[in-house]
Amino acid sequence: MSQKIRVGILFGGRSAEHEISLLSAKSVIEAMDKERYEVVLIGINKSGEWFLHEDLNRCLLNADNANLIKLQTAKENVTLVAREAGNPLVSLSGQSLERPLDVIFPVLHGTYGEDGTIQGLLKLANLPFVGAGVLASAIGMDKDVMKRLLRDAGIPVARFLTVTSHQRDLIRFEEIEKTLGVPFFVKPANLGSSVGISKVKSKAEFKEKLDHAFLYDHKVIIEENIVGREIECSVLGNEEPIASLPGEVIPQYEFYSYEAKYLDENGALFEIPARLSESEIKAVQALAIKAYQALCCEGMARVDLFLQPDGRMVLNEINTIPGFTKISMYPKMWAASGLSYSDLIDRLIEFALKRFQKEKNLQTTFNLSNMQPAAGDP
């Protein structure tokens, strides 16, 4: 048998979504074909320190409890060092670790993982990695920039206002009510998993909800409330992406909050596939792929939208590293479409390696002697 592909799994991180990353990574690692892959566990704690872990069971405490799961500290600190040859993953003692990694699978949600920062580091270290590149990751994380680009691409989005930290005392409830109506949502611009999101119904609660969102970001978006079914669609691929059968989230809370997503097993009901007509399925898939390409995504993304009672669709957001827990929508929608969890991981790694090889073929130096004179030049 040929040598196994050595896959580094990056998980944890400094984000408010740290615990969700641990749950996602556990599911990914358990589903990987150990006959095909050699898995290297790289956990990042909440302080941003990287640790090399030998065993999944020993690196996660309370691994089956979303409320209590915790990353254990390991003996060996590691870091990435850009180098032309050899393993870029080294211990802090400066020693290279075994044979080089073939690819990194970042199972990191939120800031410092899904926002282009880790993707930039991996590119500098000359390592293939699963998922979107630097640009799409950064765009997908910033809801303000994302919505403006989608809007310019002709994709319907909810009306919204953007408030930065130095403007927070200037925004007035009455302005928002006049522009967006009531209720409306207040969201940190750069976060996921519904962390920091609040639904505002009155002037009395506005300042408290705004302050809560600013705990997580220096930029907040205020968005109109859209009434409609919450539909999600998984997208997979590089140049020629494909879309899964859509699924529907039916929150049992007022909206699909962090608690409903991860802490309460009865927080939401799921219809996978969603009960849609054939024409509606095709329309959702087409819109998901259009958004994916408009934001320059690669590898994977989950596209979330609202299907309004009159049949119109409003795109909510795109997630470039969607949840990968056993109950997460992204892998479950692919399973309903005929692609198993383990096969999905295979495809994602294949796309990462193909993109890396394609990028290696690009010229990165400029030689004046190779320039061709323009017509008419002496």
C-alpha cells in the first residue's frame, strides 16, 4: 500500500467558537479513514498556543458534552516556520517533527481560524489546506463586506446598517426603526455560531443588545428581520462547485441562537432534505453556487438563506468553515445527497491538494530577460 497522506488537524483556537471547533474536530478525526490518512492533532488553546497531541481521547476533556468540553494542555508546543524544504511544523525547541505534513485541515470556527488569518499563515508556510483561501475566508467572516459584495453581484440580502465602535453613541433607535423596522437583529460583524446576536424588539433593550454585540467585535451590523423559512445548502468544490440537497432549520427558540444550535438538543428541528418543490430546490442550489463563486470560495461552504412566503429568497450568510459535528447541517446535507461523511472528507482533501498543485505552477519571480517587446518597440 502507498504511504498514508499525513493530515494535520488544526482545532480549538482563540475564537468565542472554541468549544464548537473541538466538537467539530472530534467528529472529523473519528470519521477519517485511518487506512488512508495519518492524523496529526494540533490543538490551539484560548491563548493561541499550539500543542501537538498524541491521542484524541487524552487531548479532549468531557469530549461528549458541548457544555463542558475542554482542550487539555500537551507537553510539546509547536509552531509553523516557513522553509523551502522539510517539515514547517517544529517544536519550540527548534526540532523538526517527523516527516512533513501533506495537508492541513483547519477545523477552526470564527476569528483567528475562519477569517483568513490562519489561511495566510498556511500559505506562507507553503502548506496545502482544506477550504477557502485568504480572500474568501476574510470576506465570509465579515458580514458587512460579504453582504455588500453579494448585493453588488445581484444576490438579494436583507437591508442592514453598519456601526463601528467610534459611531456607537451616534446611532439612534428611531433611525433604525425608520430604516429597517422593528424587530431587528444586532450582530457582531466578524463572528459565527450566532455568538453575540440579539433580536431587538424595543428601544428599552436596544443599548444593552448593542453593547453585548460590541463585546465581540469593533464593527456591528444591524439587520432587518426577515420572515421566512430558514434554508441551508452545502457547496463543495473549486472551479466547478456543486450544491447538495437543501435542508431546513426549524428553530424552537425565537431564532436560531447559540443555545439552540449547540447546547439544547431540542433547540431546533431539522428537515434534511427540506420539503421543497423541484423548482425550489434548483433555485436554492443555483443561488448557493452563485454566492459561493461571487465570494471566490473554494473547497467548501454552507450557504444560509430565507425562503419567504411569496417564494422570494434572501441570502443570510455564507460559512467557509461550517460546523462539522455529528449533528451539523453541512455533512448531513451531503449525506442526504449521497456523499458520506468520510467520503466528504476525502473530497475536501483532494480539492486542497489539487489547488496547491495548481498554485505551485504559477510563476512567482519576474525576469526582465523574459519580457517580450511590444509591437513597434525598437
